[in-house]
Amino acid sequence: MAGFRIVWTIVAVLCLGRRSMATVYTVGDDSGWAMGTDYSAWASGKTFLVGDSLVFNYGSLHSVDEVSSSDYTSCSAANSITSDSSGSTTIPLKTAGAHYYICGAGGHCISGMKLAITVKASSPAPSGSTTPADSGSPPTTTTTSPPATATTTTTTTSSTGSSSGAIISPLVASLVGMIGLIYLS
């Protein structure tokens, strides 16, 4: 009976751990949110999902303003959706679609302190669904096909936003099987 409890405790811990596997991206990595960083290059190759977070670390002369597509293009913070100048701003990515961030300090956005990302839904959308788009753009319709395998993949992260995949389902099955064999012997 004690062995059975141990098995279920391990399975419960592994299942709970899967929920906290969102990626936390430190914008600009070691450079932070500062002048002289190419944020387009920083964002390229990254997949941002609903549930992930952006962390902006910066000095007192900067701000993080979420803006519309047109305000991003014109570098205007006059109609910011949100704004923060605390020096450390964490933004949870709650909605799919395009998101735009600029530094509202005079001349900083024009000098390159701006970030545009596309956030994807954290789970595949049903076939033929409409993906939310920026208010200045028409919605786009996407068709998704079922995944090729039934393997569950999770992502673990470090504070710099790097990630590595880990297959959990086979790990749990192997662990439960090994523990069961130990207690049956």
C-alpha cells in the first residue's frame, strides 16, 4: 500500500510540474531593454505562446509601452495600451496575435528600442478557426491538422529564455513501471 502511494505521489508531482513550464523571455537577454540592441534579431527564431512572459530589465531613462501597430510604426507612445517605467517590467502574454512594445522616452524608439512579436495560442486551434489579429488588421483564418504523434512535449526555461524540449509521457510511464516492478519483487 505504501508503494502505491509513492507511485501516485510521483505521478502527481510530475503532472503538476507540467503546468508551470511556460517560457519566461528576458528581452534582449544580457543587454536588457536598452539602446543599441537589435530586438528584431533577438525575437527571430523564438516561438511566443499564450502563457509565456516577457521580462524587460532597464534603467530609469526608459519605459515599456505596449502600443498599436500604427503607433509602433510611428514610434508614438501617446496612446499606449499599457506603460511602465519601474525598471523591471514583466508582461504575461495572455492573448494570441501581434503585440508591439516601444520605449516611450524621446528618440529611443526611433533609435531601435522597439519590439514586435506574434504570440501563438498555447494549444492547437480547431480546424478553420479565426486567430485574433491586431485591431488594425483583418483576422486571419488558419486550418490546423492533428499532430503526427500523441507524444506530449513540454518546454523548460532558464531566465534567459532559452528552452529545451523534454518528453514527459514516456518518462512517467517508465518511472511508474520501474517503481511497480520494485514493489512487486
